[in-house]
Amino acid sequence: MALLEIKGLQKSFGELKVLRDVNISIEEGEVLVLIGPSGSGKSTFLRCLNLLETPTAGEIIFDGQNILEKKFDIKKYRQSVGMCFQRFNLFPFMTVLDNVTFAPCLVKKEKKEVARKKGMELLEKVGMAQKANVYPSTLSGGQQQRVAIARALAMEPRMMLFDEPTSALDPELVGDVLNVMRDLAKEGMTMAVVTHEMGFARDVADRAIFMDGGYVVEDSSPQEMFTNPKNERTKAFLSRVLNN
Amino acid sequence: MEVLENLDFAKAFKELLPELFGEAIGIVVTVTIVGFLLAIVIGFLLALARVSKNKILNGIVVVFQEIIRGTPLLVQLVYVFYVVPLLIEVLMYFLGKPDFKMTMPAVTAGIIGMSINYGTYISEVIRSAILAIDQGQTEAALALGLSKRQAMFRIVIPQAFKNSIPVFGNYLVMLVKDTSLMAYITAQEFLMTTKAYTSQTFLTIESYTILAGVYLVICIPLALLVKYVERISNKSKR
Ligand SMILES: Nc1ncnc2c1ncn2[C@@H]1O[C@H](COP(=O)(O)OP(=O)(O)OP(=O)(O)O)[C@@H](O)[C@H]1O
Ligand SMILES: [Mg+2]
């Protein structure tokens, strides 16, 4: 059974139909990259997956449960789906370690010492342990994004969503973040990643999805999609992206 | 000229200053501190009501704010001091207590009037500070499994509050000066005390010059302190 199954997903903002009919299923441990032109609804799709946007229609089945049902516990669900944003969104008034331990302590009622120990291990893992006690404003973008990943992992999610995690970064900082994500993928984390990093997509992803006009236009392995795209729109998009 | 020949600053200093720095400064400090703390509490509650999704609550608060901002502080003080006790007596009459008599101490009226007036202006400061916090902060909090309320109170409001502190400072200095309006409702603050002194001694020039000096001696250092706090808080921001 798929970990996440999305059926007939639609999302409109007033008159604007952003997602028209999206059907995707994601297996446990699978790494999915989402590509597509600007405005094609990639962020909207990802945000629907943890209900930062409420879908207009459709079903999202997580672990056998429809998360769009009225009585579904959204907060509980969000704990099992971590999200990383393009602009990191670290809490600026907390130290790096507090950013990581804040939600586990508040939401999961973890003991402070336990959360701190776990937090330090996660910071170690993303290579940020030496910055545990500084404030986010003193960090580079790449460092902030790695802390944001640690923060999301601290909730022990079963799946991670990344919305262009490296596109706000200076080019020389992109690699560190991608390496962390690569390790995460190796450990078997289920991931959905919106990215323009085609190298990362090719090396790490199990599946690539090309979205355009509110539909999934093409859904295949990254190798297949990059070397031999079926759809004309995929071809046009890839030739533009890969030539830059 | 007679006025100049009779100038006697030494006498005015000796007699008026102890009065000003006796009971009068007690009143000014009390109204300033208590009024200002209450104003922040009121401002905070009004701001919360304004950013809430509750349309009715929102409407009530907007009307209230318009009333407060559309009338002078002096009129509000007079209203609290003279009218509110009468209204309460009327209310008690209808509740079956016709003998109920109410007097409002001037200082209490001052604190109530000041805190409501300043609370209303401060509420707009806090509200815009809340709205100015990046939406991404709330989203990150929600994505971590916080409830909307937790995201508001644990993530957004601490930042909004911190960003508001420098503006609070400016209001604090204004409030100190506005305590002079309480002379109109019989509070023995600086202005009232000075006025009483001149009517006994006719040392008009001396007294009011000293009065102005006293305000400056309090307000200028306070304003400098506010600037200093502002600088520190700007430095600690990202
Ligand atoms: N909250 C919103 N209200 C109204 N319109 C929105 C909202 N969010 C997104 N949109 C619109 O939906 C469309 C899809 O936006 P979305 O951000 O999902 O695209 P995207 O594929 O992530 O693009 P990009 O590559 O530029 O990030 C855009 O036209 C955008 O203007
Ligand atoms: Mg996007």
C-alpha cells in the first residue's frame, strides 16, 4: 500500500484553477521530485499535502486514512509530515538548538533534556552542531536551511516535503544542503522535493513528475524523463532548464 | 516694568519645587506607570480581537477605537471623572439601589482614561506588528504540528511584541506629558499644583517656567532612554 495516495486533487484560488486533477501515489521510502514551469502549481500541490492549503476537491489518503475528512486530526498528521521552505522560516528569536527542540517539547511534550540530546544529534547529522547556541540571523542561507531540516526531523516525520529548498541560496551553498537531503534519502526517508536541481533529481530521485497547467503531465524515472521525455511540454521545459 | 522688578525665582524654587516633588510627582508617576501598563494590556487585548476571525468582535472593537480616536483625551478624562459615576448611579437606581452614591477619585479617573486612550493607540501598533510578521513563521509553526493558537501565541506574538517596544517608548513619553490634562479633573499633579501656587504668590513667570523645566528634566532623559532601548533592540534583530 502506498504511504500517500492523492486522487483527483483540485485546488482553486477563486476563479484561478491551479490544480485541476492531480493523481499521484507515493510509496514508503520513495524520493519524488516535482518539476514544472513557474506558476504550474508545484508549491500549491506540496502545501496541499500538509494542508497549509485546503484542497477544493479530491482525496489525500495517508497510511490508509483520508486526511480531508472533517474529523481527521490535522495537527497529528502534520507531525508526521515535515516541511522545508524556500525561505527556511527559522524562528529568529530562538537559538538554533531551541528552533529544533521547540516543537517536540511543546507539541509532543518531550522532556527538555531528551529533546536537547536528540536535537544535538540531529544538528550533528546536518553538520550544524557547532552552531547550536547561536541565533539564525548569524548563519548563512545554506546553514539556515540545514537547521530547518533538523527542525523538521526533530518531529520524527514519516515523510518530508521540500519546496525549492536550495533556490534562495548562493550557488556555493547549495551542495551542503543537497548532501544532507541525499543522506536522508539513503536512510530511506520518503521525500517529495520541488527543485530545479536536475543533477540532484537524476542522482537521488526514484521518480520525477512534471507538472503543467494543473495536471501531472509526465510521471517516470528521472533518467527516462531527462533523456527521453515523452510529452512535448516536458521536452520544451527540460530543454530550457537543462540548457541554462 | 513691575513684573521684572518683582521677579523672584529663588523664592519660587524654594517653595514650589518641594511641592512638585512631593505629592504631585507621586501622582504623575503613579498614573504614568499604572496607566501605561494597563494601556499595554488593553492594547494587546484589542489587537488580539482585531486580528481574530470573529467578525462581531472585530466590529465592536473597530467602533470602540473610532470613538476613542475621534474624541480628545481631555474630554475622555472629564467623561470618566464626571459622567461615569453618574451613569453608574443611574444604573444602580434601576437595579434597586437608589441610595448608591459614587465618587471617582481623580487619580483613578486619570488612570482609566489614560489607559483606555493609550491602549487604543497602542493596539494599532501591536496589530500592525502582528500583521508585519512574515506569514512563513506561522506556516513553519503549523507545519511542525502547532495549533493556530500556539503559532499565534508562541511564535508570532513574541516577535510582534518585541518589535513594538521602541514605539511603546514614544507613547510613554507622551503619556508623562499628558498627565498635565488631569489638572482639569482636580488631580493635584504638576500643573494643578503650580496653578495653586501662582494664585497665592502671583509668581506667574517663575512658577510656570519651573513647571516647564520639571517636565523637560523628566522627559528628555526618558526620551534618551527610549532611544537607547530602540538601538539595542534594533541591534538584536536579524
Ligand atoms: N494563496 C494564493 N492565492 C491566490 N493565488 C495563489 C495563491 N497561491 C498561489 N497562487 C497562484 O497559483 C498559481 C500556482 O502557484 P504556485 O506557487 O503553486 O506555483 P509554483 O509551481 O510553485 O511556481 P514557482 O516555480 O514560481 O514557485 C500561481 O498563479 C499563483 O499566483
Ligand atoms: Mg513554488
